[in-house]
Amino acid sequence: MISEKQFQKELELIIENAIREDVGTGDYSSLACIPATATGKAKLLVKEDGIIAGVTFAKMIFNYVDPDLQIETFIEDGTAVKKGDVVFHVSGSSQSILKSERVILNSMQRMSAIATKTADYVRLLQGTNTKILDTRKTTPGFRACEKWAVKIGGGENHRFALYDMVMLKDNHNDFAGGITLAIAKTKSYLKENKLNLKIIVEARNLEEIKEILANDGVYRILIDNFDFEDTKKAVNLIGDKCLTESSGNINEKTIRSYAECGVNYISSGALTHSVCNMDLSLKAI
């Protein structure tokens, strides 16, 4: 996984680009009718039930726009909220509050939706030893926040990007000439380039599981698009030789059954690519 320093840099880049995109050469609506010296106060209002996420990120955005803005927090990230709750107050320059508003709301609405969905999946897995993972199926340019939201919701992060873990999927294996060749080439490449990266290999059937197990150095096997019966067989074949991960069209109705097959992890792109933003608003008070 990426370092905390790298992660913070990603967040800074997201904020910088979001403000550039939204404000550009100026917030002329505010500049035209609100004096530069005007001050005000606003509240972050929850308009539907869920898990709140992005409070800490909102503070980062406010600080980027105007370090003099003051935030009074009432509800922290990861807390269950209901309609009518107030998460924080922000006070200071009215122009700065308005300049921050849309980026704050866009970020927190999406992050809260992801945290809420993740928390739902975590509840469905209670009593099993299986953990829920996100994927790289994220919004371009917003990945760090979406993966942060998964953690806030109680899930775990898969690899952050292509550079912090090796995942040999079906196309890699086919283009490399087969699973065994793909693994051998990868291990050689990592050694030559002094890269200490974990290797995950995808399997499409039980025969590929057996082939993967004939090779050393595999950290986790991705049991992709298997039914329940074959997933159980795969888990039994693998035993404690490496970790296991199920993926492929797993949803709220099937996730518990896959967990009961004994896999260590279930990865779900739906955590980040299939959520409806949580309704929040920033209102003057």
C-alpha cells in the first residue's frame, strides 16, 4: 500500500484540482454581491440517514481556501447520522465559505454514500472471518477520497493503484503465455528492479487454481466469478498456502454466502462505482 505521505499528497492534489476546476479565475457570483469584509456562519445539514464521511477532508478544503475559517465539529467521520443532524458549523469570510461550498458538498456526499454502503456490507459479513475490500473502480481523480471512505465505513483497501501491488489477471496471464510464465516473469522482474511487491493471481477455474498453487511466491489468489460450490472447492485446495479473495458480481444478496465458503476477502467494485450520493447541504445560519 502507499505511504501516509503519498496518501496525503494525493488528497492535496484532489483539493487543488477541485478548486481550480470549480473556482477558476474567481467566484464572480460572490464577488459581485458580497463585500470582501463580510463574515458569516453556515452549518452542514444531513438530509438522509447514513454514515457520515469527509468531515476531516472538508476541514482540509476549508483550510486550503482560507486558513482563517473556523470549524466547530459536532459529528466525526464514521458516525451514523439521521436526517436533521448538524455535522459542523463553519464561520468566517462569507466569500470563502461560498467558494468552498460545492467542493465540500460534492466530496462529502460521495464519501458518505461509499461509507454507508461499505458499512452495510460489513454488517452482512458479521460473524464470519471475511473482510470486504474495495477495487480500482473509482472516479478518476478522486480515488484517495473514495478509498478513504471505504476505510471510514469499516472496509479495507485493496491496492491503491497499479504501482503498489502486482495483480496478474486473465489478460496478463494470456498475453504472457500462461499463468506459470506470468508468475515467473513477474518474480524475475521484481527481483531485477529491487521491488518488494505482493503478487495476486486471478483464477478462472479450479484447474488454474491448481496451476497457481504449483508456483511459489503468490500472496493471494483471486477466485473470480466462481459459484458457491466451486468457491468452497477452491478454498479447500488452497488451504493455508496463500490468502483467498472472491470477486465478480457479488452483491448484498450473495456476499454472505461467499463469505461462508471460507474466503479471506471479498472485493467489490460496487462500493465505489454503484452508489447514489448522500443528501447533504451547507446552509447559512
